[in-house]
Amino acid sequence: MPALAGKELRIVGFLCNWCSYGGADTAGVGRFSQPTDLRIIRVPCSGRINPLFVAKTLLSGADGVLVSGCHPRDCHYAEGNFYARRRLEVFKRFLPTMGIDPDRFEYTWVSASEGQRWQKVVTTFTEQIHKLGPAPRFGFAHEQNPATAAAC
Amino acid sequence: MSTYAYYPGCSGLGTSQEYESSTRAVCRALGVKLVDIPDWSCCGSTPAHTVDHLLSSALAARNLALAEDLDAAAVITPCPSCLTNLKVAVHRMSDREFRMQVNKLLDKPVDRSTPVKSVLQVLAEDVGPETVAEMLPHKPLAGLKVAPYYGCIMNRPPEVMQFDDHENPMAMDNLMAALGAEVLPFPLKVECCGASYGVARKDIVAKLSGKLLQAAEDLGAHAVVTACPLCQMNLDLRQGQASSAAGHKFQLPVFYYTQLIGLALGVPQSELGLSKLCVNPRLALDAMHAVQAEKREQEAKKEAAKQIHKAKAA
Amino acid sequence: MTILTQLKEQITAQLPKLDMVIGWEQGYDALHATPLFMRAAEDVERLQIGPLSVHNTATYLTGLRNKKVGLVVKGCDSRAVVQLQQEGLIDRENVVVFGFPCDGVADLTKVRRLIGDVGRVEEVETTPTELRLRVDGREEQVAMSDVMADKCRRCQYPNALVHDHFAGKPREPHATSDDYTDVQEFESQSLETRFEHWKSEMSRCIRCYACRNACPMCVCRDHCIAQSRDPHWVTQDDMVREKWMFQVIHAMHLAGRCVECGECQRACPVDIPILALKRKMNKEIKEVFNYDAGVDPQAIPPLLSFQVEEENINERGW
Amino acid sequence: MKIGVFVCHCGSNIGGTVDAARVAEASREFPDVVFTSDTMYACSEPGQDGIIQAIKDNQLDGVVVSSCTPRMHEPTFRRTVERAGLNRFMFEMANIREHVSWIGKDKEANTNKAIELTGIAVEKLRRDQPLFAKQFDINKRVLVIGGGVAGIQAALDCADGDREVVLVERESTIGGKMAKLDKTFPTVDCSSCILGPKMVDVAQHPKIQLYAMAEVEEIGGYVGNYEVKIRRKAPYVNWDLCTGCGLCMEKCPSKKSTDRFNEQVGSTTAINIPFPQAIPKKAVIDPKFCIKLTKGKCGICAKICPTKAIVFDQREEIISESVGAIVAATGYDLFDISKYGEYGGGRLPDVITGLQYERLLSASGPTGGHVKRPSDGKEPKTIVFVQCVGSRDKSVDRPYCSGFCCMYTAKQAILTKDHIPDSSSYVFYMDIRSPGKMYDEFTRRAMEEYGTQYVRGRVSMIYPQGDKLMVRGADTLMGTQVEVEADLVVLAAGAEAAVGAPQLAEKLRISYDKYGFFMESHPKLRPVETNTAGVYLAGSCQGPKDIPASVAQGSAAAAKVLALFAKDKLENDPMISLVDMKRCVGCGKCVRVCPFGAIKEIDVRGEPKAEVIETVCQGCGLCTATCPQGAIQLSHFTDNQILAEVNALCQL
């Protein structure tokens, strides 16, 4: 499914169920308008988010990935976001060596009550991604592998 | 002790020469090294910022830019009004956009942010009342009852000024206590004196300053101590106007805090400029001396009684 | 007595109590060593150490968990032992470590780049400064300084960090610190250049997984997610994306664990410089957690723990 | 697999900015989808019946509903598909309301987004497996934390429902803030007279175990089976022996101890029973002031005590209790008035808080019910009340209304006139907030019958002049500045979260807002539940509340506990992690990170392997993100399900 051509970029969000998904709901209930690019994938806890999901998403052609969980100390599962913080931080720092702008990936904390904060996070991140523009792509399979392409 | 870039302000060269000279003398005596900002200009005073924030900040910022070459620990000024203009400029320029606009107006752009402080802040924090007290073990101002008056802008707005408690400042109280003076809990420390309404609406200044003087008098103060040229002028020069508005003759000398520190440290009269005060400072100093004399007399009596007691015992 | 002789004596003395001792011997030619599994006293005679003993002997440990195994280790190999012990993947009491001071090993890719694909090497004479190779009767001389592996130049642990026996005297470290200039240099290029670099490097990958098989820390073996359908992290599509994804997985799985033995890159038949990815990961782990893998068997791996207030992770303002 | 997709218009809530029919139409193209429809209200009875009918007619084995947030109606639709004979986990929701229709007006972009969100729900559903809950035993005892009026009510209701209650109170007596009040609004009846009997009931109820001077140290376990460690501080008195006779208080020579019960109006003895109606009525030694404990000599109380109850070397102890549910009723604390420097709170002795004034009014207070001001003990004639000190003020980070100050200020103004008939009272207020039964009438009485002068405006400064306090403020109705010469100023200090509330929330694993108040599950529909099963809220810990609301919530929490305990077995949430034994290499990383100790290492034919304890696992998935080979997978959120969602969004 391509992003709405010309208007949207592909931004994927991984949100913990208890805080940030609720925060996004709160933003909706408050009718806090937001850019439409973001697609949210719900997970139980930010601790569930293996940084490799972010890697997979970016390598699969996403222009930006946003992870959001409960504020440190507020994790519904007590400690999940503490582990997530370490892993996601390391991964974010790893991105430059891959040739991927680290600004394409952000992780943050939004609680279920912070509808306005969620609006700000989404708006800021979407603007940030639009400023960076579309991510570099690999193209189709035959473009990716010259040997196969030659054989075609 | 570090070197400070010194910004005297225009009134220091006019109406408050005694503040200026006593400040320099006290700083010298306390080892605070002042280097004048070369070719400094007016900070914009009260009129500039009411007309244009950008130009007003540029006026102040020009001086900050000039101060950069001095490699000083801070830019310091005795005058709270100058201080406000300098600090507000720094505060506004923390916004990158605004800073660029200001720099466009300046021949020499501001590129570092040297901290801006009042002389009072330097004496209270960098020198410290403890140091002053150590230098004056005999407490030269013992017996002098003072009401410290800070004025409304020395500590406010707190997010810009970042100095002392904005409702109940204590910097000057502590310095005065270090000299041995009896510091009264003056409740109107940060009240307005009427400020520049002294020109346009004398009645307002007379009323507001009168209130301050009344409060100090009720507390039994011998004198009011200030840190602001405009406050000092309203309380001192216009004390007569305040008296006629109140229907009660006030006779309260109004010192600059640097004059009292200088007096305690033995700074020469020529630099203290006590003669420039309108209400005769003798009133306060005589009262102080009377208290001191009385105390000495009591102690002498006590000593004599002890001697007699000893002699009898022997 | 040379270090080798001393080492052989120590091994021979311990061998009766062990199922095997792993070291190195000459491979298909004089230049290429191969791992040696010593089970009997006569095997010990074939042991060789020196600049050609490149393999990480610790790679075999987890596959031999219930055996009593002796291991001849260079400094970097010993870090893998420490790391495996720390993670509880080996039982330290089942492992007997034979250490010796390592002067650094040769990078055979560098040798090949210097003298070309010369075929079978008949004889190699090693001196502290040189390798003298005899090929087709002619002699080639290469300076050790030209072919020493990069990891050895910055090696801070040339002597086994853990050992039960040690032959010779511990030597001075080759370097006192690692400032990751290689990573910094790589990252001084533009993002596009870096991206294109990997795109082109990864396109050469033949998905043989030699990098993984050579890695002492890759303990999943048959259950590596590179080849599983559940979970299905990478597809079998012949695409750069899938190959690159696997290298990211490898780097991420090694975060806080990689001892930089360089086996992944050495094993790569098409010479993809994949150690750079692990180097970058280690640099960040060092910066954020001040942690070196494979140094302290009692340490807690940084990604398996946390601090409520992280010292070096700043919350980004939104 | 046969999947049905149902797209909800939610009236115009979704339909207004999303073309629901087109979403349904487009969903037909997704793999395995055999049926789609758009419906006006999917959650309504006809909506749900339509889903059931479609499942039966088309032999569907999975359902996607694109509507509101799953946090709202996921349980509803799970029951719906269950009624149609499907496993309730063969269901997914796409949130096209909160995350789409309500946050933007671009219908084209919204519709496209709704289609994609529906698409990823389909992809996830295609990998869903039927899951079945496990049953486990429930411990039918309840822990109530906090012995204020809300906690007392919850404890009594649970105990009357024949359940054992463990009540933990931080202070040496229960009663909370209400016990400190003189009278209550709007009835002006005596606070301790209506609370006292309830406190006695707590003491005498055979089903209630009360731990006073105790705090919750640690909480482990899960709904139905919590393990609680309670730290009981040392009172230095053997409470089994103490009769509460008070002889020790009479003789104690250390008379300058902090009087916490009387809000530090005056001081008390180092050994002390806070007030005559205290429950338990036992003496406590304040070790900071006790001469024996600080200097090593004295011990008069020990000599005089008729039952020899004094134990100077008593230590605190840790008590373990097992319970099945927890009610948090930790109340509130007062805003620190010294943060308003211009009011001189904490600096000027005659500027006090409303709660301190209650103690001055109270017959059991330090002045015996005679209003005497703290500085010189004189009876004040002019009293100024200042409202909203630490409420509705962004500048001190307290933008919320504390709710009850308008009412208690009116009460205090009335009581002042009763105590000192020749006095006059002024109230500086922002707005009068009196929305309760008989509340507005009550404030009117304060103004009209008792002549309290209400001045609409903020106070800018309070400063001493002679022995008076000058209160300067604005009268915004008159448009002038006013100055009142007062003898005593009472600040209506706002309510804030109790000290230590965030720390307790972390132990309970419940959320709290930025001010430290505990978060309820839903502000309207689940006001006493939290997001942690088995933990309920009562009283001001959830937000400032007056007494009737606190009591009501205490009873409500008790009703929730009793409903939970009505079952003999609880069912776990089957969304838990499971280990693929073949793939597990026994590295133990999952065991190390699990926050609940829900994974243990087992031995399978000589190989170490991980195993999940199904009733302990809470389903966070941290283990799944940790396992390198993906051998442990969180059901319903497996790697493959999340990867499928990623792939659906990012295939180029």
C-alpha cells in the first residue's frame, strides 16, 4: 500500500497499549488535529518493541518510525520501558553508520492523559520527516541484484 | 577573584555620582576587580523598550558585545534599571531568530553569552557577607537600625533576574548584618516607590514613597538603605514632598548600601559622597553613635561593678 | 624453552583429564592454519601458534557444552570465553584455558591483496617483523606491519583474560585505548555515500552465513532467525534488503556482547567489511554504558539491565 | 481463512470525515476477506446482531471491526464474536475514529488511512490463533491503603460483605484529614461526631486487621494473589499493653515536639496520643524529640506507665500479607503556602492554612476551640480568607481546581462569626464553585446571614504593619485596589497528591498524572478501577474530593472488590508468552529480564530451557523482544503478527 502519493510520507508508529495508545486516543477524543501520515501499530508495552522492528520497517521503505511508551517509572509492566529506552537509544545511535538519518527514528514517552502532548509529538515528528523527505529506497528486486537483473 | 566588566550606567555619572564612586571604592576594598566596558553607551533606560523591543535590546546588546573582549566573568552594573535592560536583552536573545535580528543591527555582533549580574549580586554571592563580616570583627555599624529597600525590579521578574527571593530578598539584609547593623524586617522591600512618575505625576510618587517611609519609621529605622538610583532619589530628594502629602515630617536618611559598606570599611569621605545626600545622614549616624556610646557606658559600668565585686571578695 | 614447547607440555599434562584441547595446525598449505582438535598426545605435536593462528577457538565451545574441553586462546579468543561464561552459555569448570602472549595475527586478505592469489604456499617463515613465503620456489617477503589484522593494532588484551595455564610472559598491550577512528572516518562521509556503500557491499552477499557460523557469540545455531519461518524476520528473496536486514540483526544481537574477534569478517568469502557494523555498535555501547564486552565475567550485560535514571541517555524534548 | 470486515460510521463521528462505504469496499481486496459491510453503529444491538448473522451466513472464522479505539469496545466485540461461536481472539479492531476521523478533516486522506489500518488489522487477524484462558484460585482478602474517610468506608463495606480486610495507615491513628476538621459543610455538623463512630467500627470489626503507623513497602503478585510487605514503624510503645490512659503525656518533659495532628499549630509532648478519639488510641514516641532516645536519659514515661508499655529499643518490623485485591485510598496533602512568597506563608506567623484554622476552631484543638492567633494569642477581629492558594494557578503548576475550598471557606466564615460575634470576615475569591446539594445555599448564607464580605479578586500582597497584616488585593467588580487590615489571614491552600503517592503508584503498577494523582481506567465509565486488575481507587488519591464524594467512592471501590470476590476462580488473560521448546537454547535472557518472575528455567533431557508460568505472566512481551532466536513468543502479539503489520504498511 503506497502512501497517499505526493501528500503523505510513510510513517509507522509503535505504541504501547497502556500509555501512548491511550494518549493518542485522548488526542482523538479532544479532536486535536494531526497530520494523517502516521500509521499506528499497537503493542502491549514499549518493552515488546524489538529495535529490529524499527530496522525492518526502515529497510522496508518507511520514511520515519516513531516509538512511544509510558514515561519512565510509569510502565504498566513496571520495567518494560526501561529496557526499551536502552535498546532504542543504542539502535538510534547505530543508524548513522547504516547511512540512515537518525532523525528518521524517534522514541518518546506519552502518557494516556497527554493528548495535547501526543498531538505535538505527531505534528513535530511528521514535520521532521517531511523536512527529510522520502527515505532512500532499494528499488525492486531485479534492481537490487544486478546479477539477477542481467539474467532476466 | 575574577575580573568583571563594569557598566556604570548614565545616572552613575549624574544624579547618583555617590552610588558610582562608593561602588568603585567598595569593590576595590573587597578585591572585586572592575574593568570599564570601553565606549559603553546608554542601555535604553525606561523609554526604549516601550517603543521597540528589538532596538531596545540592540542598545543593551551593543554593550554586551563590547564587553566580550574583556574576557570577564560577568558584566556587572550597580543600577537595577540598566540591569533589567541588559538581562532582558540576554533573555530575548536566547531565541535564535531574535538574536540574529539584533546582531544585524550591531557593528560587532554578540556571539557569546556573558552572564549579567548586579554589583549587589557579586557582593552577596561572589564575595559573600561572611567575608565582609570577617574583615570587620568590631562591627562598625552596630546600633544602626536600617530598613533595606530593594525596589521592584532588582529581583523581578524572577525568571529573568534569577537572583535572590523575588518576594523577600535577603542579599542586602545579610550584607548590612555583616557590618554589624541592626536589620529591620522591612515588609515593603520590593514595593514600588513610584519610579519615573516623579516627573509626570508627583502625587503618585509622594504617596507611594510616603508609604515606604512611614513603614520604615514605624519600625523604628534610623535609615533606609537602597540599591537603586531612582528609588534613592524618590525617597531622599522627594522626602519633603512625601512629608507634605502625608502631613507628617519624615526625617529618614536614605543611603546607598555601598555607602554604608564603604563607611564600615573606612573608605574616604570623598568617595563615599555622604555629603550628596539630601536628608542629613548625620541624623542616622548620630543615633548610631548614641547607641554605641550607651552600650560602651553600660559595659564600663558592668566592668566597674565586677571590679568592685572582686575587690570586695578580696 | 619456547612458548610453543611450554604450551605443548602444559597441554600434554592436562590432556588425559580432558575430552579434547582445541588449538591450530597447518591447513591445506603453509599459509593457512586450521583448527586442531587434540585428543591424543601425538596430536599435540601438530599444534602451531603465531601470526597465522587466526581462528577463534572459543567458537566451538557452546557446541561442546557437556564435554571437558581445553582451549588454546589468544587474548581476543579469551574475551569470547569470558562473555560466554558471563551469559551462562558455558560451564567454566568444564573448560581449561591455555593462554599465551599474542603478538598479533596476519589478515590473509591483506596478504592476498599484497602478493596476489599465488596458489599453494609451500613454506612460511615467521619472524617478529616479517612473513617469508615460498611459492613455486620463489620467495615473497611481507612486513608484518603491512598485513597485521586491524583488530590487533588496537588490541588492549593480548594476553588471555582468563586462563588456567599460561605459557611465556604476558606482553604489553598493543594499544592502551580505542578511539574508534575507523568508525568516525566512515561516518564523516555523507549519509548517501554510507547508504550506497552498504547497498553495494550487501549486494555481493551470497547468504552463506559463514559470518554467523564463525561468530563465537552466535549461539542459536540451527535456530537462527535468519532461516526460520516462525518468526519470519527475513525472507529468502534475493534482495539487498534481506541481506542487509540479516547484518543488522547480527549487529543488534551482538550489542553489548561482541568481543571484536573479527571472525565474521574474516570468514566472509566475498570480503564484506561487516565488522564495521559491530565496531559502531561497540562504540555506542561504550559511550552510553561505559561497557566492554568479554572483560568481566561478573558484569551484567547493558541491554539486559537498566538504570531508573540513565546517566548518558538524554530525553529528547518534544 | 474466511474474514469479515465491518466498517462503522459511528453516526457522523466516523462517517463525517471517512468514507466508510469505500473502506468496506476496498477491504474486499484484502487476502482472505470474504465479506464486508458498513454499519451505522457496530456496537449497537442491531450492529452486533448483524456481525453475528454475517459470521453464521458466511462461515466466517475471523472478524475485523473498523470503528473506535479497542481500549473502548474490544471487549464488547470479543463477546459478540464469542456469541457467534468464534474464539474471542479471532477478532481485530482498526481504530478509525480516535486515530483517524477525529483528528483530521481531509476525507480522502482519512479514508485512505482507514483502509490501510483495516488492512493491517486483516493481516494481523490472519495470524491470530484461538486462545483459551486458564483458571486460578483467588485469595478473597482485600488490602485498603489509607485510613481516611474513603479508606474507612471501603474497609467497612468490604468487611460487612464478610471479607477479611487489611487496613494500612501511615499515621498512628486513622481518621485522615476529616478527623482534623471541626465541622463539615453544608450541614455544619461536628466532623469527629460523625466520623468517630465509623472509626470505632473499624477498631471493633472482627474482619478488619488494622496496621497503624505502617506503610506498604513492596507489592508482588497479580490480581487474586497479591503478596504485600508492610513496614510497621516503631512507636516505642508496646501497643498490646498500652491502654491509652494518657498519663505519659501529662508527665513528658519534652513539650516542644512537632504537633502533626494539629498541623503544627502549637506543639505537643514527645510521647503523644494525637487526639482523644484516636483509633487505635495508643501512645507513640516521637524519636526526634524524646529526651531518652536523643540524649539517653529521662525515661519518665517508662517509670510512670501503669502497664509498663514503653519499649525504647523497639524496632520497626516487616509484615507479610496475602490479599486478592487492593484499594488505594491515600488521600491528599496540602499545597505548600510558602511558595507564594508575596503572601508570607511560613514567614508571617499569622498567615495560616485553612486546615490550621480548623484546628484553631476545634474544641479538641490546641486552643480548646477559642480562636487565638499564633503570633500573640490574641483573638482576631478581622479575618481575611484568600481562595485558590495553589489552585487554578498555572504559575505554581497547579492549574486544577481543588474543589472543596470554596465550601470550607464559607463554613469557616460562618464558624468565625459564631465564635467571635463582633468579628468581620473577608473572602477574596476568583469564582464561587458550589455545585452540590445545598452547597450554593450555604455560601449564600455565609454572605447574607453572616455578613461575610466576598471580594472578587486576587490578593497581591500580604505584609505586616505593626501587629496587623495588610492584605492588598484587587476588587475586580469595583475595579479598584483594596487593602484590608487583618488580624489573621487564612489561605485556602489547594489540595495536591499525598506525599509519596507516585512511589506508591509505582509499587502498585498504576498510572498517575503529572500532579501525582492516580489515574482511573476511564474518567467516566470506570472511575474506581485502574488499569491494573484488582487495584481500585477511593477518595482524593484520584483527584481532590469532598467528604460525600470520598465516601461514595469508598463504597464504590468496595462494591468492585466484592464483585471480584464473588467468583471462586479467576481466569487469566491468555495473551501470554509461550516458549517453543525446540528453538530455546536455554540462555536464560528472558528469565533475567521478566519483571514478574514469570519465566523459570527447567531441565529438558539435560538441556536448560525456559518455561512460562501461565498465571503469573502479564503479557508485556519484554521476553519476546529479548530472545535472539524468537523462541519465546507473546501470543496475539507474535513477531510474525507485528512483522505482518509492518509488511502490509511498507511493501514497495
